[in-house]
Amino acid sequence: MLDFKAIKCFVICVQTGSFSKAAEELFTTQSSVSKIIKTMETELGYALFERQSKGIRVTPEGEGIYPYAVAALENIEKMQPHETGEYKKTLSVSCNPSSWFADVFVQFYSIHKAEKLHYQVYSASSREVAERVRERRDDVGFAYVMKNQSAAFQYYLSRNYLEFDVLKETGIRAYPGAQYAGKTDGSGCISLKDLKLIQRFPDEFSADNYWNLTDKNGNSVSDADMVIATNSDYIMERILEISDLVNISGSYLSGEPWKKTSRGKELAETDARVQFGCIRRKGEALSKAAAEFVDFLVLNLQKS
């Protein structure tokens, strides 16, 4: 049975890459750290570190359990009472990179900043968001998913005892940079022909997997020139402010370039849709803070 001391020792050894440095942080001796790790390896039945002349290197097995060890420490720390005798109230959420989500979170914090609430906000791919919720590192997660991937995504979540509540469904839009002077069709929609793109790195269930899209003239996204791939909203917004690049996405952008272009232009394509929703543990009620945050998101979605 692993105890808190052993788990903490393991985590610090991974982070420092050294038994001696870990011993310094734990105010103990190197031999004591080595003994704790050796006992932990015996109980688990596999090696956690490779001992080398210049230090230690975590094994693949050690890397595999590291996220669980970190999550265990975080959860144990949440259980510890403060000196005042009160428990720290936290709201832990994760979401796909989204400047719209960031803006809403800032508004929520501004309203609730007088409350004794601590926050953890993490940006990640759809799969990692789901894993964080499953492992209880986050209270709730949020993701943008292509509607044609919804069934596969729901199946993946159900196997991990999770569920996806769709909060809003939108079409796909093209967000042109300030210097964009490309073609539109007769209805004012942007054509896919000869586009230069700035896009996110897509993951398996990402709402950025647009490569099968074609417009009514038969032009395909896959024929466009991918100039920049990034997972940073900040970089995307700054680039679009000074370039002729175009981003194809759902409604998760909120910076100045899109305010000037009525939040993007319709894309000359078929019926592709994007779903935005929350990922939660199946059969479990959300915490009061998480439920309030979801309700706040829904109100803002109704306004957008």
C-alpha cells in the first residue's frame, strides 16, 4: 500500500532528476530517498528509475504512473484543512484553446473574486481534457467537436465513464486576417480556393479536422496552403491582425480581428457543424462552483 510520503518522494525525484536534489527538497538524506524508491519499486513490481552515473532517468513505467501520482498529491492536498480550520474550495476546469472561453472565464472570476475560491484552468486537446476529468484532476472539461465525430467521441467517453453535454452547435466560419483580400462567392462567402491558412494542431476528436471540407465549387481545405500551425490563441490573433492568412474554425475566437469582421465570414461549404459542450463524470453531480460556471457559460452562449 503506497503512502503519501512515498508518492511525494517519487514525484520530486521525477521533477528534479536526482535522488540527492530530491533529498534536499524533502530535508532528508539521499540514502533515505533511495530506500523509499526501492521499497516503492518492490511493491509495484517494476523499476521506476534507471540508475546512471550522472543521476537517474525515469523508466517508461515510471512515466506512465507519474500523472496519477501528481493527481493523487493534488487531491490529498485538497483534503488538508487550512490553519483556519476551513477547506480550500477550488474550481478546476480544462478546455480546448479558446480565447472566447478565456474571456468568459475572466468575466466569471470578476463576478466571484470576492469569494474564497481558488482556480485551476488548463488548456489541452479534447482527449487530454477527457482524461483530466476522468482522473479527477478537473471538475469539468470543455471541448469543441466536429458533429460528424460526435458519435465516436461519445463512444470514447462512455468507455471511460464520462459524458458530453452539448451546450451549443454552430457552423464553421472563416476568420480572415486584416490584410486578407481574397475571393468570396456571389453570396459573400469565402471560397476555399487559394487560401493561406493558420490553423490549430488537430487531435483525434478535434474541431480543427476540416480537411475533408469542400465548398460548392469543389475546392477542398486540403488544397489550401497551411502556412502556420499553432496551439496558441494569442499567436493566432496577433498573426491575423497583421497578415492575409485565414483561420477556419468554430466560434472560439474573440479578438479584435473578428470584431471588425462580424466574427468571421460564412464558409462556402456544405453542412459541417461544430458542437461545444462540457465533459463530466457519468452519474456524478457537479460541484456548486462547477455548476455555476457551466450555467454562466450557457448564458454567454445564448448571447453570442
